[in-house]
Amino acid sequence: MANTFGPPIFIDGPVPSPPALTLVGAARQPPTTGDRWINGAAVWPYPRDLPDVFDPCQPASSAGHAKDAGTATTEETFAAFNVLEGISCTTRSVRDPAEWQRRVQTALEAYEHWAIEREFWAGALRPDNPHLAQSTGTTTLNSGTAVSLKDGIARLEQAIADAGGNGWIHLRPTLFSLLSAWDTVEADLTRGVAKTQLGTIVVPGVGYVGSKPDGTAPTNTNDWAYATGPVEVRKSEVEILPDTMAAATDRAHNLTTFRAERYVLITWDQRIHAAVQIDRTITP
């Protein structure tokens, strides 16, 4: 403890604030008219086949081309999860319960991105949810061999293009910092969205863990990055529990605890799901 000239006074610390670039900030947040989505959602995807061409007047030149009915679409199920933040103190210190409730809500809104992005990457709580680091349905580029950062981003953008475009790139801040230093991405901090020169959204999630599709953790210099289709996030209102100090107090231990909670549902277009290993030490 630092030496003082007398008894210290209590002052507020720095107010928590969310990162400038987040998955939630980049994602479309559809309006929610009810809360049934908290039970999970069965998404009805749009057609994913790329268009073909056909010449009805020249059958010979149309060999190999047909008026295909397209691949049948099937529902994809996504489960919601709860994000929470707690605050505890000795009961004698809680002179203003409303202020403690405000503080825990501020902390949740500032730090929830870490938990949301971590779950979207690793699926630790709900491994049955479609997530980034999963072997099933993921195309591993360059046979998993590590490439430079610029080469890796180029490969992901090509994978997005090969699927018809309109994709996103997900990576850790370590990689994003290098991209921004090389002027490969442009960040609009007012809107909270970063994009490549091609307009591909890039999410440098603070909760992203950088693991490979089978869940193996990254090494000191190697990270994995992913390409996906667009992402949507639904969030409920923040609820403070319990709503009274009497209910929040554990009298046996003279401890008062409030929690801020909200439900989150992440859905995304699995038409695109590619991964590439990037070695930060390889000179581009």
C-alpha cells in the first residue's frame, strides 16, 4: 500500500468501457419483439448454391450446364446463453444499493464482449453451437501449413470470394495490430467496424482465443484466423438480480452480491467457414 499523508478518501476508478471494435458492434442486431429466441433458434438459411449459366438456343455449348433445382436447405439450430457479471462487498459498505447495481451493469456492458467472443470462437459452454474453432464444416486452407499474415488474409478473402462473397474475417488483436500497421485494414471507430480494401469486415475480438479448428491452443507466434458468412447477434435487456438488498445479502457471511445478466444468441451464415494458420514471424 502506498504511503499517504493521512486517511485516504474514496474516489471512483476509471469507468469501464467496451472495446472500439467488437463482434457485437460489427454484427447486425435484429430488432427483438419478444423473448422466445432465448430458447434458441432454428435458422432457415437462404440458398447457398452459386448461379450457373445456360444457353437454351445452343444445346452443344450448354453441355455440363443445367437448370438445376439447387441444393435443398435445412434448418440450422443455435442455442442462446447467459452472460453475467457479479459484484460483492461486505454488507456494511453497501450504503447505496442502487449505485452498486449501476456499477455492475456498467461492468457487464463493458466486458461482455470478452465472454461473447470467446464463446463464439471456442463454444466452451455450448459445444453443440456452430462456432469458429470446430473441425466439422471448416475448410482448412493451405493444408494447415502456416503462412504469413498478408498471405493468410489473402487466402481467407479468396475463400470468401469462392463462396460468392459477403464474408467476414475473425482474428485476434495481435494479428489485427499488424494489419493496421501495414494499412491493410481501415477502422471506422465511429461505427465500430473495420474492413479490408475489398470491404470485408474484420473482427479483432478481445475474446478470440486463436485456436485451430480442432481446438488446439495457438503457439507463441502462430495464430489461426477464420472466414465466415455474416453474423447476427440478439441481446436481451440487462437484468439486475436480485432487485433488493435484503435478497442480495448473505447474513451468515455479512456479504452482499448483485449480478447483472443478459441473454445472447449468435447466428451466422455457415455458407463460408474457412481457417488458416498464420505465423507472425514470416515476413510478408
